[in-house]
Amino acid sequence: MPKNKGKGGKNRKRGKNEAVVEKRELIFKEEGQEYAQVLRMLGNGRCDAMCIDGTKRLCHIRGKMHRKVWIDAGDIILVGLRDYQDHKADVILKYWTYEARLLKAYGELPANTRINVGIAGGFDEEDDGDAAAAAGDDDDYIEFMNAGTSSARINFI
């Protein structure tokens, strides 16, 4: 048998999932930067974002954040503006929910900014109970699964 020369398996390569969340220092915008809210993810490390100055920009997620920081619709981000392309920007930082609330409290974000709410098809924190009630019980799911076990034949034309 061949000798094992590796240092571990796939779980070692993934790294440890440490759930220790430390609060970081709040970073404000500087010259050449702007706050934005993600409208939708486009794939390939890009997203559409509405900047606080009212301009919709195509944002590129930089490589350091690409697979490590998950950005979704509705997130508040800090973008670096480009001198040569006004309709494009680069994502510098994603603000966590508590950081976005602090920015709103400090007056950096407009009062009408909705934090931690998906733009398309999202729901508010108040709607959590209604969404759970509208979803129904798990019995419906079991009945659906049991109904599919019959020996019905489907012909595709």
C-alpha cells in the first residue's frame, strides 16, 4: 500500500469554522468612496448597487472578498468610485447589520434606507410570523410526497 504523505483530508482544507464574532471598528467613507445598497447579484463577482448619491452602478467584488464575504441583495456596502468610469465601482467592504444600523444612527445613511431587507421578494422582520403561518404545516409536504408514490405513468411526447 502507498504511504500517506498528506497532512489531512478535505475537512482540514476547509479550515475550522470558528463562530466567534468579534466586533470591528466602524469604517466611514472617505473621498472617492460612497455607501450603496445592493439591488441584485449578477454573478461573476458583480452586482448592481444603488449608491446613496442616487446613481445606479455596476459593482465589482474584489478578489479578497470574492469567496470569503457573501453579499446578497439588500446589503449595505462601501464602494470605491472610479475616476474614469462613473457608472462602475469596486466593492471595498460589506457592512454587517449592526454596523449599517450605526451608520444610519450617525446620519451617514438616509433615514429611508431599509437595512437587511432583500430588494426583490424580501420580507420585513414584522412579517416573520405571517410568512410562517402562510407556509402551512409539514403535513401538506408529507401528503404531497405520499401522493407521488403511486404507480402512475407519465408519457412525454
